[in-house]
Amino acid sequence: MASRTGDTREEIVRLGMEFIQTYGYNAFSYADIAKKLNIKNAAVHYHFPGKEDLLIEIVGQYIQRYHDLARALEAPGLTSRKRIQAFIDRYTTLCDQGKICLIGSVGSDYFTMPETVKKKLGELVELVLGMVEGVLRDGKKKGEFSFPETPRVRALLMMTNLAAGVQLARITGQKDYKAICNSLVKQLADT
Amino acid sequence: MASRTGDTREEIVRLGMEFIQTYGYNAFSYADIAKKLNIKNAAVHYHFPGKEDLLIEIVGQYIQRYHDLARALEAPGLTSRKRIQAFIDRYTTLCDQGKICLIGSVGSDYFTMPETVKKKLGELVELVLGMVEGVLRDGKKKGEFSFPETPRVRALLMMTNLAAGVQLARITGQKDYKAICNSLVKQLADT
DNA sequence: GAAAAAACTTACTACTTAGTAAGTTTTTGG
DNA sequence: CCAAAAACTTACTAAGTAGTAAGTTTTTTC
């Protein structure tokens, strides 16, 4: 009865991620997923016995996406500016969809998360921070960027600006988010 | 049977705020509050018929606290640096308690919130941003601060750094949060 | 095309959720 | 000290939650 195209399993993960980034982890149920996919509750449990299993898979796929992005950014011929813009664009896409960063979403419910998920979230954060840090360090070395902080701290600042920026955009609208993005780019400018 | 000291009503609000900032809005129940106060479920409903009513009161009191802070910062004899530090200190206190900013917490579950709460959240954000913006503008005028952005954008940047900073601290520890704080202060330095 | 494995549905459990109606205790004010 | 208002408790509902066991359909594989 479900959509014949593709994998039900993948659809569950896709929807789960969408729900987490839209409503939060503790605000969606297996029933919500089942309803949207026109399958029964138990079918979701067949693929992911517990909500914890689903969450682990979601975070895992999110990590995979960032690995892919990190890989893509290693391509030669890209300026550091374009590399950092690709990172910012990820958040802008989220913002346009009314979603928020997975890290920010799960960060709010962090203490309700199982230990296995907490560990994977640590992995995810280090991956993202490391990626941005690398781009910033490289850009600074090449004289494309100029900033007073260490690349690590600059990465922290950018990431927190973007993560909270998309959350804030829900409340105050996108104008403030855009202002943040513009400022972030300017701050890196080689003056 | 409940604590004889003070108001049950106030205790409910206090606990509700604590739960929201620790576990998230959709991760605590009236039963959790009742249990901690040694009262029955229905007693909580007596003071706040619905969860929405409680949430409105919580956000209202949070707004009041920021009004009080804004008032306190108007006292003469305070340097702009001390004023902005008082703002940062609020977040540091949260961070030390493992809590996160109410705005950040509710931002994750934003689309599950009733309209009345969304409106009050807009109020809260404008209040906080306006307060920080005022301090920054004043400090710049007096030559205490030096930054290239408008005070509004600088306020946005600081607030998002702090809000996401305390969330991140749950995952990566307080070291990164401290680095953010240090950097924020330095960025305002009159070089 | 039959056996076997995968992907489901049906039908259920045990628990938690917000919320309410009616009665009881406690506090307060005249 | 007594009436009335406030602050509860008891006992319940209706709906939603994650999760499971057993049976059915669909798909794959040989």
C-alpha cells in the first residue's frame, strides 16, 4: 500500500529527520510517520524497533551528509570563500524550509537522549567544527581570510551564529538571519 | 502536604521553567511537576488549567526578569563593558547549571507552540535584542566599544553565539563555550 | 514455481498524557 | 468562631505513546 517507489526504510528516516528539524524529537511519534507513509505503526517498528534506533540512524545519515560535503569541498579550484559559502548555504536552505539544525534541535532535548545518541552527536559536532576550521585555516594561510581568532574559535563563532540564527528566524523572521549571514562573510574579508 | 514556605503556584512556574530549560517543553509533564512538589496532578491543573497557560506564565516571568535586568543596567556608574558582561554572565550561569536559554529551548519546538506563546516569544526576543543593542550603541558612542557592524547586528551576533554556545556546551563541554565568551569580549575591544 | 526470506497488517498491551468533575481540607476575613 | 473562598485530593476519562506477538502478503532466490 505504501509508495511503491524506493525504500520504505529510507522514507522513514527522511521523515523522521524532517520531523526532528521541524517539531523537535519529543514532539513526533511513530504514528505520525506511519500516517504520512500510509503504512501501519508496526511497520515502522519493523524497520526500527525503538525510537532510539531510528534516531541513531538519522544522526548517522546526517553525519554521512557532512562527510560528503567535506569531501566535495576538497575539490581543487574552489576558493576558500566558496567553500565557506557552501557551509553557510546549508543553513540558509534549512532556514528557507522553516527547519533548524539537527544539532540545535537535539541540543534542546539533549538530556532526554540515550547515551548512544549523545556519543554520535559528539562525533557530528566535531566533524562539522573540524571541517569549518580546516577551511578557515586554509583560507587564512592563503591570504583569502583575515580574522583575529584561531580557526577553531572562528569556526565555533560561525557555527553558533548560524545554528541559533535559523532558530531565531522562526521567531523574528528571516531578515535577522540574512543580516547574520552577511556579517559572517564580511568578518572574514581580507581588508 | 506541599512545602509550607511560599506559593505553590510560584513553585510550579519555577519548576516548569527549569524543566523547559533542561529537558525541553515537550519532554516534561504535569505529573513530573506534581511529583517533585509532592502534590497531585490536579493541583497543578488548579493553578494552570492547561499546559499553554503555564507556558505563557513562564515566558511572562522570563520577560519580567529581562525587564529587571534592563532596569538594573540603567544604573549610572556602570561601564558599558560591565553592562555587557552582566548579559554574558546570565548565559554563563545557565551553562554552569546545564540549562539552555529559554529562547533556544522553545525555538526547537516552536511550531508545536500555541499562537499566544509565539507572540510572547517575539516580545521576549525583541526585549533582549533591544537591550543588548542599546548597551552596544551607548558603548560605541562613548568610545568604549569598537565594532564594524551596526549595534543591532552586533547584538544579533552576540545573542546567537551565546544561545547556541550553551547548547553546544552540553555536547562538547564548557571549554568551547568559554572560548566563545572570551572572543565576544575581545571583539568589542577598543583597539 | 515452490521455498524462504522480507515486508508488512491486525490486534493487542501497558503506560503516560492532558484534562475534568466532585468532594474535602485549609486558610482567611469579618 | 464561623462562613466563604482558596487550595487542594480522589477518582476518573479519552486519547496518545512506545512496543510486541502472531498471522498475512509480497518479493526474492534457487
